[in-house]
Amino acid sequence: MGRVLAIRLVRLVATLFAVTLLSFLMTSLLPGDPAVAVLGQDAIQNEELLEETREELGLNDPLPIRYVNWLTDAAQFDLGRSFQTNQEVSDTIKDRVPVTAQLAIMAIIIAVILAVPIGIIGAYKQGKWQDTTTSAGVQVALSVPNFITGIFLIWLFSVQLGWLPASNWNRLSDGVGANLKTAILPATALAMTQMAIFSRLVRSDMIATLQENYILAARAKGLSDRYILARHALRPSSLSLMTIIGINFGALLGGTVVIETLFAVPGLGFRLFNAINQRDILVIQGITVFVAVVYVVINTVVDLFYAVVDPRIRKG
């Protein structure tokens, strides 16, 4: 187990290095001049001022030197300052990541709560009307983009029923109830597509698990179907689900731009969108690398957690 852990850690470090390098190169090669973004369009005529700004920002250094300097600072949690707001990028992430993380966690929880019973029903009643009905509902959820779901939820619960606000965001410090009122709609909009993916995965894995010999042995002992499904079939069928949850959680951290914009949620995605429009390179780099690092670390933890869930992997 120690050797496996060491190999995974080495792979993690190599992956993180590749991620930081690619993120830096992609943002550095974006079209446009960061100096113009800092000074404004009126400074285009003042080449001397632009050159001074480029020198001050280190933009005249060769790309490898810029990368090494940036990586050295990033390793010390210094991601620089925003060109537009002069705020520390690390502070920007610190302020906004709780919002996006809450949306992602709530979306995953809602998706799992809905997906697991739907997947189990589909597998247990394979080919019957229950399976057909749930599969049709899942197909609809998978086909509708999350921003369309968000618009429908706003129309239903905000416009028609008036139960929930259509936009804005209340932090947990404002009260749990006030926070949930502003978080439930965007989280549900994000959860629908995840629910469809999770339920399909659970259904396919559960169908395969129910054909195993130990399931037949459990039935021969006279155990109830509910007990077999919950205690013997669900656990080994959850490995693929764990992987997808880890992958999708990391993706949700950086993929909530549309939903955060639609619901006016001040999260990472919304800030990244604004930074791209303003060509605020250090903010783009900082948020991109942060999301990528979280994504890679979560997936490594999920891989290691396999051994806890499945004894067969632990013994292997």
C-alpha cells in the first residue's frame, strides 16, 4: 500500500506541474496586450507608458523566466494582483470559492439523492415500465442544458409561485435559511444533468452486479431483495459513481459560469468570466490553476479511497 501511495503522489506532482505549465501558456498566449487592459484603450497612443507597464509587469521577460517566477510565487500562495481591482488573486479565490464550493456540493448531494434510487429501480425492474419511465425522465434531464433548467426554475418558483428569489446571494453568515433560499435554485439547476449521469451509471453497474454469484447465493439464503440491493449490490456498484462524483465536483468548481451569471451568484465562475472579458491574466491564471489543482487532488483521493470501499482492490 505504501508503494502504491508513493507512486500516486509522484504522479500527482507530475500532473500538477503539467497543469500549471499548460494553464500559464494558454493564458499568456491569449490575444491582446495586458498593458492596454491595465491602462485602458486611451493608452494605445502612448507607447512609452505601455512599455513601462510591460516592464513593470514582467511581460518583457522570456516566457520560461516568467513561468518560473510565477510558479515560485504560486508555490508560496502568491498569485499576484488583479490588473483591474488591485486585489490579491488569492484573496479573490478565498472570498469566492466558498460560494462555488457550496453550489457544487449541494448539486452533487441533490444529484446523488435522486440518482441512486432511480438507478436501483431501473436495474431491479430492468425492462419493465418502471425502468422505461425512469429512463425517459433521465433522458430528458440529460438533454436539457442546465441554463434552460435554471430559467424554468426561476419562472416556476420565483415568477409564478414567488417562493424563492430569482437572483442574488446570501452567505451563510446571513443565516442558513436565507442562504438556502438563494442557493437551492442554482444548485438544483446544476444537479439535473449530474443526476442523469449518476443514475445511468448506477443502473448499468447494478445490473452487472446483480448477475454475480454472491448475489445469487444471498437470494438462495432467503434474504429480502431490499436487503440484497442495499447491503450486497450497492456498495460494489458505487466505485464508478465515486469516480464520476470526484471528476464532476472538480468540473463544477470551474464550470458554473453560466449558472452563476444567470442567478447573479458571486462565485469563481462569475469572476473568471469577468476576468476573461477584462483580460485580467493573473486572475485567469490563478482561478484556472486553483480549479485544476482541486480537480487533480480530488481524483487522486478518490483513487486511493477505492481500497477502503472495495476489499478486492485493497488485497490486490
